[in-house]
Amino acid sequence: MNKSTKGALAAVAAGVLLLGGAGTLAFWTDSETVTGGDLASGHLDIATDGTNTGCGVWKLDSGESAPVTYAEGDPLVPGDVLSRHCAFTIDAAGNHLRATIAATGGTASGALADALTVGTANLQVNGVTATEFTEANDGQALTVDVTVTFDSSVTDHEDLAGALSDITVTADQVHS
């Protein structure tokens, strides 16, 4: 090999070594620690207790006399209204907890179903109509009234049977 070829190869090799070493430059760096800690979750419950004992008995309001306790299977007549008052205690713990509340279900079935209207009303938190509550309502009452009305205009619904499905009062935690 001649001297100029050897010199050219040496120059190329030196250039490759210099380029390969360019990635080893050091930059300053620093770090700090973000400390962890104990975590805990809250809870959401609608419960019965000594003050708010759940649902009372069904009351029959015939429109002609004061409401009386209704026993399952007692015959109803058109115009009768059954009502039931339910009371629960809100048990809510958590920073910025918010829950929506609703009463669902209560579907009438059977041969008498088309003459019955089921309603839930007066969903209240601490005596005030509400659709939601927060952790600030912890320990307060959640109440709902349920009614079943036998349509007074029906004329052909004698000796028929029907049933009412369960009504569910729900509190759903929401976070936006």
C-alpha cells in the first residue's frame, strides 16, 4: 500500500472514532424525591338505624276516611291510594364526595296492572327536596314516599290480582 492510501485510511479511522465518541458528552442532571404516604378511601351508604328505620307500613287512603294500615291481599277499590314512607340515614365519608339519588322500580304486573299507577315522590335530604347529596349531609335523613293509585275510572277490574315489584332507592357517587 502506498503512503497516501495508508494516510487516507488512518484519517477515515480517526474520523469514525471521533464520531463514535460524540455520544459520550456529559450533561448536568439532578433529582428530587416526591414522598409517598398512606392513602384511604371513603364510603357511601344509605342505611337504616334507630332514627331512620327504613319503610313504614303501607297505608290505605280511601279518600273517604283517614288512612289505615293496609295488609297485603286486602281488596282495593277504584280510587284507593296506597302510600308508604321510607327513611334512611346517609353515611357518606370522603373529601368532595357527591352522589345522585333516585328511586326506581315499582312496576305493577298482573291482571290489575293497567289500573294501577305507581309513583315515587318527595325524595328529600334532611327535609329538602333533592336529587343529590354530599359528605356534608353525612348523618342526615334520606326519605322517599311511594304511592300506588287504583284508577277511579275503571269499571271492569273486579276480583283481579296484581303485584308490585320492589322499589330501589339508589345513591350513586359521581365525580366530575
